[in-house]
Amino acid sequence: MDFFALLYSWLVNWYGSDLDAFLCNPDKGMNYVILGLGTLIISFFVAFLYYVVFDKPKWAHWWCWIIALGINGFLNFWWGWQPVLQNYYDGDMDVLNEQTGKMVCYVQEGNCFMFGVANMILAILLFVVFSVICRFFSTNVKYSPLCK
């Protein structure tokens, strides 16, 4: 599934090529497939909740949609940041330095944080796409975030 690696590659300058190399490897810790599928599921779930489960007239406002978008962004930021940071703390990102023969890590905590931000941005885009799809199954919030 290089699809997720392609999606995330648009923002690789934010979190670095060393973290990108780690996330492309499906053998160690988290990878793009696991993170991408999780992001898809969370974004769809939040859109489904807003448009189908919370389908009440009191939720049919642009600011309610923004709140749902913010919740989706925060959840996916956390999902992108914490598991990758845990791999960093566990030493899964260490690579062998051929000159010294020692294990070193070129990824920093800031790279993990910025990956969470990149994941949040992709999740916001996915939420907008899922909003277009899920609004057809809604009765009351069908026109959110645009009011009729």
C-alpha cells in the first residue's frame, strides 16, 4: 500500500526524510499503512457521527461542523504523534552508523511532533471529503457547514 506513503510524502519536508524512511519500513514499529488506515477510520467515524448519529437540527450550524472538524484534527494529531513518539522512545528508529559501528538515531522528538501535525492536516482533508459523502445520509445537518 504505497498509497499512504504517497499521501504523506507531500508533507515529508515537515517531519524529515529520516522519519519518512522509518515509516516506509513495514517491519519495524508504526508505518504508513497502519497510521494511514487509522487516520481514515478516525476521520470517517467522526464524519459519520456528525452527519448520521448527531443528525439533529441543533447541530445544523457551521460552528458545530468546525467543532467536529477540530475533534477530528485533534484525535488524528494524537494518533500520528504518540505511536511514532513511542517508537522513538523504544529505540526502534536507531540505525547503524557505518563509520563508527554504533547505533544512532537521526530522528528527534520534534520530527515526531511535526508528523502529528502533518497527520492532522491530512485528516482534515479526509474529513472534508467524508463530509461530502456522509451528508447524503443526513436529514438535518445535510447542509453543514454551508447553511441553506
